[in-house]
Amino acid sequence: MLSIRRVLWPTDFSQGADRAFPHAAALASWHDAELHVLHVTEDQGTEASDVDVPISESTLSGLLSADGDPPPHVDLGALPLVQEQREHDSASEAIVGYTEEHEIDLIVAGTHGRRGLQRMLIGSVAEEVLRTAPCPVLTVRGEHNNTPAWAVRNILVPVDFSDASLEALRHAKELALTYGAQITLLHAVEEVVYPSAYGVEPANLPGPQVIDRVEESLAELARTEIGYEHVVVQANVGYAPSTILDYAETNEVDLVVIATHGRTGLERMLLGSVAERVVRRAPAPVFTVKSFGKSLLPDADAS
């Protein structure tokens, strides 16, 4: 299992935050971790919430059962809860500051809060946290009827063979063992198109031989890094973000595990990366592993 001792659930009492709570509670319970609840008030003329912190156990129980039966393994009465409310000009800075102060291992957040727009994450608190948080972040979209937090059965891991994506794969392995889920390794084979000004004829589309070689490499990666039978490998031709999102939507993916950047990313930057586009639009929750941040792998904790 992943080494998770403290889980943070930041809430603005929005639908997105509410839908993230069962995921935070389930993971905290599975890992015998503390569950931290943080509400940040910003003096921006927004309407005050009618929910106070600390949030009552009955209210939290209602969030657990909002999508049906509550998770059978979560006992809120036994779960160590730490609740705090802070005032700050920037909610994202307050969340990241709290994460650093309390050595949080995982942030579980809704992608659309009071400042969010339909199918857009740009400018939201969630994206700002994704950019700068020192630990992995699990984002949950508020407008989708997601699979219950404790019933993840199909985990999708986009792989570009970079070190960052291999780190995400190792986290996905531990998550799959926790949920009892299957893992799908997906690689997007992108077409090469040159501008006409180059004077170069368009390259041929990647053929079956290329797809076969990539899937062989994915299979070897599955054997060496995962080593158990519940793995599917897939290589599709197309633009990476679109390929990932299309696969997630058509194959009943319950969770996407992705690195913040692969070959094209910049240190401590998410904007413009494949991960950003996936987080914005994925129909399932997205577990984002930070290449520059904390690892939750058991061997990393032991070392």
C-alpha cells in the first residue's frame, strides 16, 4: 500500500468539494491515516457559507452516502479528524501552506469550486494547488456521477516512458492493490506533421508494426513494474490528451493516474502539459503524481 499518513480535504462546501469527500475518507480509512478538513475564507465579497467548521459528523455522513450506500469500511467515529478554518487572500496559497505545515501526504480536492467554470479548470483553486503542492493530488469533478469512491475497478495509466510516467505507474500499482482494480497502460503514438514551409512530404501514419512494438514495450513494463495478471496494454494513434480522454470515456475508467509532466513539461509547471488537459476534462477522478514532489511509495518512505 501507499505510505499515506495524512490526507487533506480542502472544502468550499461546493458540489465538487462534496463529491471529493468520500474519496478522501475512503483512502484515509484504508491507510489508517488522519483526515484533515480545511476551509479557507477569502475576503472577496462572496456570500458566506451556512456550514461551519468543524463540520458535524452527521453532515459528513451525509456526504459519504450522497451517491448511495456509504463505504462499508469507513467509520467516521473512529477516523482521526483534524478540522480547521483559515482566513487568507488566496485559498490555494493557504491550502499549500497547510500542506507543508502539517506534512500532508495526499490532497483530495474537487476541481470545480465557487470560481470554477463548466469543463474548465484554468484559474481555479484546484489548478493552482496542482501546480505548487509538494505532494500528489487527487481531483474529483463535481458534475459527473462518478463510480463510488470505494468501488474503483479500472485504473488508466498514460505512459510516455519518461521517468515521471514510470513513477505514476508505480503509484497506480499500489492503488490497484488497495482497490482490487485492473490497470490499463496506454501510450499515444502521435503523428508527425511538418508545416508546408519545411518542404517535407507528410510522414506516413504509424503502422501496425509500430503499434506492435509499443505494446510489446508496454507489456514488458507491466511485467517488470507490476508483475501481476490484471493488466491491459494499449497503444493508439493520436494526440495524447485526446487519446487518453477518449479511452477513459469509452472504457468505463474509474480512476486516471498520471504524472504532472513527461517529456514536454517544465519543473513546477502544469499549464500546457498533457496532465493539465486530462485533469480538466477526464470523466473520472485523476490522481496526479508530482515529479518534483513527495513520493508515496512504500520503499520511498522506508528510505
